[in-house]
Amino acid sequence: MEAQQQNKRRRVYSMEPNKIVQSIFARNYLSYLVSALMKIKENTSSSKDHNDICKNVKYEVEMAMVLSAQGFAWSNGLKVKLQREHINNVATTEGDNNLGMEKDSVREDKEDEEKMKNLISLIPGGEEICDEQVVNELESYIKCLQMQVNVLQCLIAETC
Amino acid sequence: MENQFFSNTNVSQNLQPSSMPTWQSLSSSEQQQQQQNQDCFYTQTTWEKSTTDQCIQQFDSALSSMVSSPAASNSNMSNENFVIRELIGKLGNIGNCSDEISQTLIATNSYNTSCYNTPLNSPPKLNIQTMAMNSTVAEFSTDPGFAERAAKFSCFGSRSFNGRTTQTQLNQTQRSTPLMENGKLSRVSSSPSLKELGSQSQLGIQENMNCSSQLQDQIEVNNNSQEESTISENGVKPSPYVNSRKRKVSSKGKTKENSTSSNPPMACEGVEDSNSKRMKTNDGEKIENGKVKTEEELKGGTNSNDEKQNKSNTKPPEAPKDYIHVRARRGQATDSHSLAERVRREKISERMKLLQDLVPGCNKVTGKALMLDEIINYVQSLQRQVEFLSMKLATVNTRMDLSIESLISKDIFQPNNSLAHPIFPQDSSAPSYYGQQNPAIHNNISNGNVTHNSVDPLENGLFQNLGMHLSSLSGFNDAASQYPLTFSEDDLHSIVQMGFGQTDNRKTPIQFQNLNGTNQLPL
């Protein structure tokens, strides 16, 4: 508990958000995403570029993720990134692409620290996470990613 | 010195018969005592160098000769006892001696105080004796005067050894000598207490004081070396004198020890008070700790064993101070930064094991690097999936029916904590991550609570899906009541009919995971 109190000065995230998030993630995610998608659908006209729709959908998808999983450092990082990119309307796949290209060379003879850095860079806003919380954040992020993928697949399958 | 050693070894053989007459003809004159002291010194230097059994035997025989000298008077014997005790005490601090020697020394000392029985005894008895000694030491520890005297005596002993070890480095690496010093120091502090146990405690201490007074000007350095002993012995206990900055203790007298010894001004702060404090509060435990540790160290245990033992020692007495005590392993850097780095890395590696459960296929992977690779791959694949699905959603979005959407949002709603692992149709363009569909469906059905028995194969899946969903939902009324949305059978029937209306276009329906969480479908 002392560590918790000390950490509270540095960050405002709860120590055990996993259980909270898991129980309501799907609901929150869907409720947000569906409404957002409906809005997009309403706003779309046939003349709009498919890419724009894609970007909007992607944005909403990730925004839904942020809103459904509050209390994590990475969700804050993701929000910041989204806000930055939404303004600029830039594609959000840079990180993945860079890492994908590096990965082959990374695997060959990099040390564990490099891999940790890569892993941390995968997490949105990962550089700002203090070392002790990296694993917790990573855990929650992976879980939320899994849930997000599932929900999206459900949604797509239901609507196809 | 070498020549002196060899000459003395030759002489010591002759020393026995010659020493006997000199001791037998003891007078209470100080000159003779001083002579004996000098002899003690010389023999001490020789014995300090040697680690051979020959020397031990010589010493033992010398002791026996001393003890069994019958012709001495009482006063002479008392003086002799002082000399013997002093000699034993100093010899006990010889770094190269093994524990057995010290125990024999202490035992012989004890036997001297007793009825002059045979001086040598078997080691088990020695252990009992030493432990008895240690237990009684604690009683003396509360005496503040004793604390000071013991401190000074130990300083004397340590100072002498400091001087000698720098000169004589036979068979000892630089690293182990501070270790030996610490070993000596522990016994040094215990030896004066042993002498206290003797009858003529005051006189004995005065003798020691006389000896130590010669080196009074170097007590500061001695205190610093004693700080070393404190560090090593009480490394597990955060001593109060340690300054506020973060301090880490290394075992086995690493370069860290040398570095601490090279910072005397730092250690000088409040030394006297700390020493007295330390003596008062820690002595009984400290000496036992010191004994345990010195025995561990001197036995030259392996690095891993030592580290484990040290860690097991560190854990119980670890007080909640604001700095972390870390033991550096052998061959590793003892820089404070690298130690902190190592602690951090170890903590991270511990928690990495938690991630093994999350990432599929990570259980079989061993090693941090491989696991990190797996985790990186998994996270990347998840992110790519999200991206792909969002694109697909964008394309699907235009074809969505609003009413269905609202119902779907309720449909997919999962009140439980478990993850939803939908099974996708095989001919979908979903990524191959969810490849295993049919066997999984069968598993699900067999485990699930199927309430509907429909025949139609096309509807079968859907019914069973919804049936499972409904039955499992009904079992979670408590959870469901938290949320405003509640399922009713009417809703589900409507969904089913909607589903039926679209079965032509529908692919195999999605199957919801059993909310009991027993069906964790592998990804």
C-alpha cells in the first residue's frame, strides 16, 4: 500500500483496473463503437472517399478502446496519440510498420534490453510508463487488445 | 618475513622445550610479560602466514605444553592465562586459520579457565563450547564500557591485520582478504568477551588496553575497518550509522569492500555512538550472525549457494528502511547503478512470467529473449488484427441495418468477466488466428448448456448459440442486474427470427463463449 500511495503522486491509475475493465469492456466498447459507426454511416455520403471512412472507423475503434479501458497508462497514451493524429489526419500505422521492418534485424543479435524497448514502444505511450509498471500495463493492454479483436469480429460477423 | 617464517618454523619445533622453561620460571616482572608479548607477536606473524596443519599442530602442542605446565604458581598461572588468552585471542583472528582452529583456540581458552583438562577436544564439543560462549557474550554486551573496550581491542586487532594483510598476500587474492578481515573481526569482537568470562577479567582487559594503547593513534582507521566488519556482518541489518544515501552491500569482499575501505571519512561519521549502539543492540545476534556468515564465507561456498544463503539471511532481518540491500554476485559489477539495474531487471523478469499466461504458446518457450519475442509478435499481430477489422468494419458499415445494430449491441453484451472468443466461419476472410472452428464448436456444444434441441442443421448452430447464451445469462442474474440492459426471452426470440431471416446470407453464426468461463477456446 505504501508503494501505491507513493505511486499515486506520480500517476493516477489504479492498481488493479484489470478486473474492472474486463467486466465492462465489451459493453462499453460496443456501445461507443456502434453509436460512432452509426454516426459515421449517417454522415457518409457516397462521394466520400473510402479512405476517409476507414480512417474514421479506425479512429472510432481506437477511441472506443480508450474509453472502455480507462485507468491504464497506455489508454492515456493512446488517447493522446489519437488526438494528435486526428488533428493531423495521419495514418496510425507508422509504429507497426517501423517495427515490422526492424524486426528481422532485431531478432538476430539484439539484447534483452532492446527487445524490452521494442515491446514498450508497441504500447501506446509506453515510453512514459515507469519500469515497474511496464509489465502490468503490458498485461492489461494485451487483454484489452484481445477483447477488442473479439468484439470487432463479433460485430463484423453479425452485420455481414 | 619469509625468512622469519621459516626460521620460526624451525625454531618453533625447538620452541616448545625452550618455552616451557621460560614460562615455568615466570616472574611477575613486566619485562618477561613483554617478552612473552613479543613472542606472541612473532609467533602470531608466523602463524598468520601459514595455513598448514603442521602449524596448527605446532600451536596445539605449544598450547598443551603451556597448559600442562605443572610447576607454575597460581599467580604465574594467572599471568600465563592472560598471555594464553591474549595469544589465543590474537591467533583466533588470524585470517588464514580455519574455523576449526579458532574453535580449538576458543576451546582451549575455555579449558584454561576450567580445570586444566586436556586442552584439545573433539570439534562437536568445541561447537557447544563456542555457542555457550556466544550466549554468554550477550550478557556482556550491555555493558557500555565493555563495548568501548571491545571496540578498541577489535580495532587493535583489525589494525594489525590491516597492516599485515597488505604486506602478506600468500595464497590470498585481493578480494578475499577483506573477507578474512571480516572473519577475523567477528572473532576479535568475541574474543574480548571470552576473556571477560575468565576470572581475571579486569586485569585481562587492562593488558589488552596496554597492548592497544600502543596503537591508540590509529583508532580512527580501526573504527573504519570496524565499520567494514559492521557492513559485512550486519549487511543484512541496516545499521543506523549509514548515511542517508543509498547503500548496497556486496558479499565475499568484492571490490565494493575495497571501495568502502577507501572511504574512511564517510564511515567516520558518528562512529563511536554507532559502535556502542551496535554493540548494545546487535551483539548477541550479531555475533551469531557473524559466526554464521564467516563460517559460510570461510568455507568458500559456491557463488550461487552463497548468494542464496545470503539472500535467505537478508530476508528475515531486513528492516523497512528506505534503501535496498542487494548482494552482488561473484564476478558481477558492484557499481550501485549496475546493482540497481540488476534489481530492476530481475523484477521485470519475474513479472514476465505472468505474461506467459496471456500470450498463447508462451508456456513452452523458455528464456527471456524468446518470450519477449513471442510477446512482441503477439502484440503486433493483435494490433494488425484490429487494424484489419476496423477496415473491414468500414466497408461493412455501409451495409449495416440500424435496427440490427442496436440489437446486436445487446446481443454481444457479455456481463461476465470472461473474454468472448467467437468462432468464425471457415470461409471468412478472418485471419488464420481463429482457424480451428469446427472442433471448437463441437467442444463448446458438448460443454455448454444446450436447452434447445433443433434438428435443422442451419438453425442448429444459432439455436444452440442463443440457447447457451440465454441459459448462461439466466445463471448470472446478479451480474446482469448491475446493468440496465436485461435480456428477455422475447428479445432473444426476435433476434433468432432476425437471424433466421438472414440465414441465407448468413454464414455460420457466431457462437458465444459459455459464460461460465469453462470454455476457453484457444486462439
